Amino acid sequence: MSGAIDVARLRDPRLHPIADKVMASERLTPDEGVALYSTTDLLGLGTLTDFANRRRNGDRVFFSANQHINPTNVCVLRNTCVFCSFARMPKEDGAYTRSLDEVFHEAEQARGTPTREFHIVGGLHPKLRLGYYTDLIRGLKERHPQVHIKALTAVEIAHLARIEKTSEREVLLAMKDAGLTSLPGGGAEVFSSAVRATIAERKLTGEEWLRVHRVAHELGIPTNCTMLYGHVETAEDRIAHLEQLRALQDDTGGFLTYIPLAYHPDHNELGEEMGRVGTATTGYEDLKNIAVGRLFLDNIPHVKTHWPMVTPFLSQIALDFGCDDVEGTVVYERIYHEAGALTDMHLPYLELVRLIRGAGKRPVERDSLYRAVREQFDDPPPEPSFRRGGALPVVHAA
Ligand code: V47
């Protein structure tokens, strides 16, 4: 890495003082964050953010061998989270709820593969109790002891606490006891109460989301964080969201990675209102959100690109815009594909290695806690028995 940014070469003069701060490892202010969002000097932004990322991670890029599992799409917020295409009411067409055996069957896909993480999220089911999830985690750990469980968003944790009439702490403790490793970062959306009133009226508030993550961190459960961008939010809303994540991280240090999530408008009410189909964001916006996340969240170790949403090729380019972490093999993906994502559901392990190497970076397979698992890829690991374009496993109605 060269020791300095050539500030004079940055086309947007507003980036010059920010570049000086980045080089001095000084924290950016909210106004500077908003300026970063408004610049059209994308290459200048990339220069700053690549500097910050290389200082932290060198040329290492992490990825995981993981499998997403969605035990149910039934969600009591179905009619009020207007950006979501995944959720169904219990009796609605397409609603499903898996028995434990059905989930275990789907997880068998991982056997004989390098899979090290199950990423488990669903909906706020009115009848699935805490015991279902603790049995699920225990059953998966028994069958796949080497696999970490990253399960349930803060929204689901708060919902379980409500229906069990207990605290979020108790729910998290029970899940940890069953074998939970970490929490995914979903459900954060944008913390602004005005934005939430428009896109997710009855979802837990930003303060509640942050509280669940704080409690998880206190219990030694690391978590991820996200922001859903590309709908009704402003640059100021985004920066206020990032500020709150940064403040919590200052207190706890419990966030592992930040994942900006690109809104997809198909098959949901918000997309219809916006008159959008296909994609709502652009490649430019996607790269900016990665870059601003890396520069503003100076205390979160990793920034992840979610290739199912922005395509593997854009994820590859994001590696020059501050990103050091690529979503893994995934295997089955429902949330974005219901909302119109046109990517494959599964990215073969060696394709991830190829994309990272193709960007001149060094791939590192990691576990859920970002410990390196594998850095040599000459002896290809086995893939899940999944065929490109293959059907999702059969699901039974709710
Ligand atoms: O919270 C829902 C988003 C999230 C849409 O922690 C949508 O490693 C776009 O959080 N268009 C859940 N996004 C997924 C999530 C996640 C993904 C990958 C990795 C990790 C991690 C976490 O999906 C929801 C919401 O923000 N979402 N609907 C939509 N139409």
C-alpha cells in the first residue's frame, strides 16, 4: 500500500479535507458523511475508501461457505412492512412453515461440503415459540457440529420475547445455550422514525433494534448490522443511521460486519407506489453505500457486499471501494429473489475464490467469527449437491 493519498488528484475539492482526515485516521462528521453521499467523484471516493480498507485488511478478502435457511415466511407484519416481498399471512397463498425435520432435511445439503455457517431468518410467526428455535439450533448443532449458527434478526428476538412474555435477554440466553454463535444484521432498515412510519410502520423502532444488539453484545454474542437503502430515505437519514451504529459499536465493540442492503422493488407495495420494477438502486449508488459505510464506520472491522442483491460482478468491483467481505455460497435465497433479484441463488465456492482473485485480492475463507479457515485453494473442496437453477426444496403450507 502506498503511504498516502494523492489529494491533488481527487476531482471533487470537497474530498480533499476528508482525504486528510482519512489519512490521519480521524473520525468523519455527519456533514462529511453527507458530502460523501453527494459527490459524483466516484473514483475519488474509491481512492479514499480503498486506502482505509487496505490499511485495515491489506489485500485480504473474506468469504464464507454458508447456507441460508428460512424456516417460515409467515409474518404478522406482512401488511405493514411494505418493502418486503417475502412475508405472507398465515392463510395466504405461498405461506409456508417448516417442521424441524424439514429444516434438518434442507440442512443435509451441507453434509460433505465446506459449509461452516447456517444463516437462519424467517418471519414473525404468531405460533412458533422459542422452543421451536432452540430445538432447531440444537438439532442442527448435533447434526453439523462444525457449523456455526447465525440466527434470527433483532426483530424476531423481540417478537419471541413478546409472545413468551419474557425479556429479550432471556431469549438470547436460551438461544446461546442451544448453540447460537451470532445474530444477523437484518431488520434495521433505516432507523429514522419518519422513514419507518412509511416503510415499516409496526416494526420495532430503531432504538429497540439497537437495544437487542446491545444486549446480545453484553452476552458475548457478536452481531452484524445492516441498512436498507434505495427507497424513501435521504442521505441525512442514512448518515444518522450509520451514526447510531457507530455509537453502539463505540460502547460494545460487538458488531462484526456492516452490510448495506440494496432495496428491490418487485412484488411489494412500496415498489408499486414508487413505480419501480427490476432494481431500485444503481451500480453507482451500490458502490457509494459500500464506500461511505467503510469510511464512516471507522470502528466496525468488516464491510460485506451482498452479491445476491447487487450481482457477483458488482460485488467484485466493490472490493476496490472498501469492501473486504463477500457474502458466501448462500445455496438457497428467498428474500431478495421474491423481490425480483435476478442473480443465481448459489455461488459455487470456487467461483467466489475466482471473483476475489480476479480483483487482485487474496481470498480467505472465514468462519462466522472471522477466523481464517482456509487460504489455499488448490485442492477444490466439494460443493453442495445443488444444481444451478435447481428448484427450491418442497415446502409445506403453513
Ligand atoms: O431486514 C427485505 C431486507 C433483510 C427486501 O447479517 C429487502 O450477514 C431488499 O439482513 N429488497 C434481511 N431488501 C436480510 C439481512 C441479511 C442479508 C445478508 C447477510 C446478512 C448478515 C443479513 O432483507 C431485511 C430487509 O432489510 N429486505 N425485503 C427487499 N424487497
